[in-house]
Amino acid sequence: MDGHDGCLSPFLWLIICPRARDLGLRSSSLFRAMANAVPEGEVPVTGLLLMAASMMPAYVYVVVVVLLLVVILYGFLEFHFLGDFFRGFRGDLVNLTFDPSSMIYENVVSKCRVLHGRYLATPWLSSPHIQIAFLTLYGRPPVFTYRRQLFSVSDGGTIALDWLLASDAAGGSLDNGRIISEEDITPIVIVVPGLTSDSSSAYVKHIACKIAKRGWNVVVENHRGLGGVSITSDYFYNAGWTEDIREVVNHLHQKYPMAPIFAVGTSIGANILVKYLGEEGEKTPVAGAASICSPWDLVVCDRFISRRLVQRFYDRALTIGLKGYAQLHQPVMTRLANWDGISKSRSVRDFDNHATCLVGKFETVDTYYRRCSSVSYVGNVSVPLLCISALDDPVCTKEAIPWDECRANKNIILVTTVRGGHLGFFEGITASSVWWARAVDEFLSVLHSGPFMHGQKMESPDLYTPLDSSIDKSPYINLTKDGLVTAMRSGAEDEGIAGENDEQGDIEAEAASGAIVITASEEHCARTNTALDTPSLMSLRPSQPEDENSGARTSKDASATSMKTCLKQLSRQSQKSLWLLAYIAVVSSWPLVGSALLFVFRSKLKGVFLHSVRRG
């Protein structure tokens, strides 16, 4: 008692409670004693709560704290185990976005069972962040050995090409002296890794081994300065550096012209690949490609990665990787960039500001991001392209996915999954398989088995523009009835035009029969043969050496004769046109001429008129 008419203070209750517990009093007896001791109208609520809390065993508090942490971490790390459990671990359907008239979907993707199934993440990896951690730290990669080839690019840089041949994946003995035949028709798949990753990364090994087991050859194009290769020029790779993959693709296509070339890009490598495909358009020799977890829009991803606490953690982790990459090449980086700024960088944006922008000659970081984002090149992709992204990707946000642009391009199939994380997509109870590797392997296989692979279409030097007319390059011209001058054509088109004009038909008939042949210049001969597309022209060359001069004179005389005939026709047409123009000029200007004549002869006409009136 403390002088308040028998009311116990909270401090006394704190003393009584442990003492009562020591004496073995039960909670009910203690609460009855408390009720009797407290006068009516005075209830020390705080004391009662503190007393009740102190009576709880310690393990109860431990359990409560653990449960609270689990709930917080479940939401913070975006776990979805309970959702998978209540759905019976059936997984989520794979969503496909494509043009309704896409032949690639109708004839290729529609035959891919993996893309029309479901994806279920490994139950104990049911979080995108846990998947990334597992992929980075372990990843369960297959075990094999690459064959290394050092490739020098035109600017003096050196990149490592790591090969995994089909025979190596099949378990054959590693023969470093074995090379691929130039006539080999086995498909070649180029893999472009992500930021600061190389051929030793777990996800790269998963896709390389998966494709090699199909019987194809795989080559990993390591970025400059990675894979244990030093920087040998003043150029570094970045998110939009497409020169290396362009040279590698062209080199492989020239060396193995019979082998179809496919490409797979992952993360930043996917952005580089899509940008390259958009830059090249129809000119690329790549037959098909796949883009995995591309950032698409670097500006959007830059804003996203600094938005929340967990994203800032990834930002920090990527910055550490970039600083480690710069540390490997400090002598070159110190000379080209701001080394003090690099060492103090705490985000990817800071690193790009002090390193990438200075080395790549970009004005600002946002300028670099905008110019190097592949989203601006999606519309020009002319290659069958499979794009896979996870909606829960914590690095490359779904906000950057170009849904409409992919839907508008008939060559692109956009695949999105609810789960998967960034390059994770582990499946199976042991997490020994990667879902996107199976999907890409099946897509490329079906594409290769059909007629829908992309074929390289080079721009012909004889494709004329309004500023580069064929009339300026060829001595042969055609005249139509309306007096227009056109370049000579052959075949059915020439026959149709000849039917309209007899004299014009005579000229074209001479050209088709070989009367108008080639001049003495070999270069002009090749160009004319290409432009006219007439196979018989080359066969009409004199076969005997002694007839070469006479043949050349004959061709020149025939050319001169045809030119004179054409000029006569043009002259006649010009005379008709001049008379027509004179007639039009007179008719159109007559009102003005009449008014002028009236003004000039007004006084004389007026005098004549008055004279006639007086006489009348």
C-alpha cells in the first residue's frame, strides 16, 4: 500500500507479480487478490497489462518475434510459397504477346510446348530475390570445359570467344586441336552475357550446355575486359555497345557460311542484342534470336532501381561489380575516366557518370541511357525474336517492357511469366533446371526445322534512289508514249512495254537478243549484267581471242545506232511537246494579252468609233 486508500501502484504490481509467481500462486488467485486490493473506480490498467505481460514465458515472446519477422520478410522478399501451395503447386500460365497475323507464332511458337505450359518456381526458391541469390552464389551449373579463342576486333580490342562444341557436351574427349569445318552446317549459337558476367556464370553455362546437348555449337562472346582478357584498346563495352557482336557475327558468317547463326542475349547482353538487330534490320546474317530479361528502357530501369530499399540493394551490388571491373583495368580507366569519381561511386548512375559517359563520349547519363536503350530499335527487328521477361524481376522492371512495340512487330514474340526473378527461373525440387533455357532451346530448334529462319538481305549497289538515277549510269534508255525516259528493263516487263511502242520494242528486242552487248570495260560489263539481270549477256562474249576487237567494234556500233534511234525518238517527242506547250501558253495567256492590246489601241479604237458615229 502506498497511501492511496489501499490502491497498489504499478511499481508495486511489478514487484508483486514476480514474487507471486515465485510463491506458486496461480493467475486466477492473483487476479482475485488484485481485484480485492483495488478500490472501486480505480483500475491501474497499465499495471495490470505489465503484470500480465511479465507472467508470459520467454519462449512466447521469441515465437511472436519470429512470426513478425517472417511476415515482414515474406512481404519484403516477395515470397509466393503460400500462393503456390493453395493453387496446388500448379504454377502460373505463360503469357504470350504477339501480332495476330504473325507467321512466327503460327508456324513456330504454336509448336513449342514449353511456351504453352506453366512455370512453377522451385518451392524453396519461391522468391525472386532468393532465386537471384541462389543463382549468384551457387546456381547448380553443369560441369564442362570451354575451348578459348581470342578474337581481335577492328579497333584493336580483344575479346574472348569461349566455345562449347556438340561433341564436348556429348561426353567426348576434349581435343583442343579440333576445329569446325568451313563446310559444316551445324548451327552456331552466340551467347551474350549480362553486366560484368562472363562464360563462367551459372546461367550462361545452363543455356550453353542445353543447346550443345541438342547437337549444336555454342560460342560465348565475353565482353571486353572480362573472361580474364585485358583491355587492349581505348574502348570499353557498355549497355549499347554493338560493335563487338556485329564483328563476331560477321566473322562467323564469313568463316562458316553454311552454318545458321542464332543469338541469345541475357540482361544487358539482351539489350545489346536487340539493339544490334534493330540497327542491322534485314542485313544481319542472324537467323533467329532470343532476349532474356532485357532492361529495354535504361531510363525507366534507372529510376526503378533507386526507388525502394530492396532495389537500392541491387543497385549497390551492381556498383560493386562495376567498380571491380574498373579495378581490373585501372591503368586504362584512370587515363580515360575520372578514377576518383569511380572509387567513390555508390550507385550504377554514379559509375556511369564518372566512367561510361567519359569513355563513351556521352554528354549526360540520361543521354547515354536514351541512346543505348533497345526499346527504340524494337520496331526495326527483322529476325524471329523470342523475348522472355518475368513480371517480378527486381532489377529490370516490367514497367520498361515495350508491350505495344512487340505486338506491332510480326517477328517478335513477347513471353512474360508471373514469377522467375532476374535470370533465375529455377524449376524442379532440386533446382537443377532453368525454365527459360528449355524455352529458348525448343524455340530455336523448331525455328531451325522450318522455313521461317531469317535470311540475310544485303543492300544491292544497283538499288537506285531519286538522287542516284539509273539514267546517269547506263547508255540505254527507254521511251514511253508520254515522252518519259526510263531505264531499260529486261524480261516480261520489257516485253509489256514493247507492246505499247513498236520503235521502243525494236530497241529492247535488240538488247534482249544480245545486239546491245557489253563495252570493253570489265567493270561496266559486270554492272550492266547485274542491272539488266540477263544471263545471256555474259555468254555472248566472243570465245576466240582473234575476234575480240571485232566483237567490241560491233557492240560499240550497235550501241551508237541504238542511241541515235533513241535520240531521234526523243527529238520527235520533244517537238510535239514544244507545240503543245506553245498552244497551252497562248490559250492560258490570251486574256492578259487581249487586255494589253485593248489598253494600247484604246485611243485609236475610240477615234475610229467616234468617226463612224458622226458619219452615221
